[in-house]
Amino acid sequence: MINGGMVSSRFIQGMAMAIASSGLAFAALGHEYYAAGFKIVHPWAMPTGPADKSTVAFVRFEEISSADRLIGARSPVAGKIEIRGPIAPAKGVQASPPMASLKALDLPVGGEIEMSQQGVHLVLDEVKGPLLGDRSYPLTLVFEKAGTIETMMAMSPF
Ligand SMILES: [Cu+2]
């Protein structure tokens, strides 16, 4: 009985450690969501302070096997979300191209799309903040073909 008790408590300890370390790996590698034609990796946004009314969010798309377009996003923590990105300058290359609201973000077959501050990203306006750095909040992504996919956005790039 005593031996059995010790074995099982060691076993439980081992399980707890395994769960803890898999939790760390999960956080480090980022969370993922799957559509039939692509993978959504680690949606995240910048945390906000009490006075902030807007913030930016980023998503990565990988393993795009069927072309689609991101056509919208929404979240209960923002009044509206805009897809924003650089518009091609009329001629030449500028250090920071002007940004504009985009109708859609193309997901081409074989492509890998990484949103960024200088590239395409999401702008959350009318934020019902503060959005705290150690939390996750719902982010719904709307695609032309894949439809609506519910994700959670972490408030950290990692
Ligand atoms: Cu993640």
C-alpha cells in the first residue's frame, strides 16, 4: 500500500511536469487553427492601456493549398477591425509606403503570409480595453471561401 502510494504520487508528479512542459512548448510555438485550405498561426495583438482606443493585430497563414481571401475580422473587444496595408507608391520605392484600408488580403496557393507593422495587419478600433498582456481575446476571421473561423488572439508576439 505504502509503496503503491509512493509510485502513484511519483507518477502524478511526472504527469504534472509533462503537462507543465508541454504548456511551455505550446506557448513558445504559438497556437494554430485549421481551415481545409490553410493554417492560421498565432493570432496576436499588442496589449493596450486604459486610455488606448486602438491597437494592431497580426496573423500568419501557412500551408495554403487552396486560394482564399481574408475579407474581414471582428472581435467583441473592438468596435471595428480594419485590414490595413501598404499601397504601392505611384513610382519608385519609398522608405515607408502609405497605408490604406484594404478590402481583402489574398492567400495565394503555396504562399506563406506573415502580417507585420510595415506590411498588412489588422487595426482594432474602438477597443473596449484595457487588453491585458497575459490574456487572450476572441478574434473572428472571415474568409471568402473558408467562411468564418473563430480564433483567440494572444496579447503577446510569443
Ligand atoms: Cu500562439
